[in-house]
Amino acid sequence: MKISVAFYVGLATVLLVLLIIAVAVDVSLNVVFILMCLGQLALLIMVYKVLSDNYTTTKTFKDFYQDYNVSETDNYR
């Protein structure tokens, strides 16, 4: 079973938010250091997984945003 890339993004986010909370409530330095190291490791793994994911799409830059239709004559300058 393949683990989704969103899992790695969520894991890194949760670890780093826990780090911020631990610093704010003045948790011991050992716990903060461990959370910092785990967060950095999770961030590196997340970046690797996101960049090496085999994701393809049929969208192009001409499709622009999906929630706003842009005509060919619109000028944004």
C-alpha cells in the first residue's frame, strides 16, 4: 500500500506545530530538541516524497484557475 504524499505533509506540519506549542509552554529543552530534530527529519522526508512523487496532470497554464474563467482577451497589466 502506497502512503499518500498528504500524509507526509501532515506529519511534518503536526510535528512542527507541536514544537511551537512546546516552546510556548516552556517544555524542557530535551523534549524541544527531540521535536526539532524529528521535525527537520520529517521536513526533509516530506520534500523528497513530494518531489519524487509520480504525479501527472492534464492541466496547462492556459487552464488558469479552475474557479475563475478567464477569457483570452483579458489583460492583467
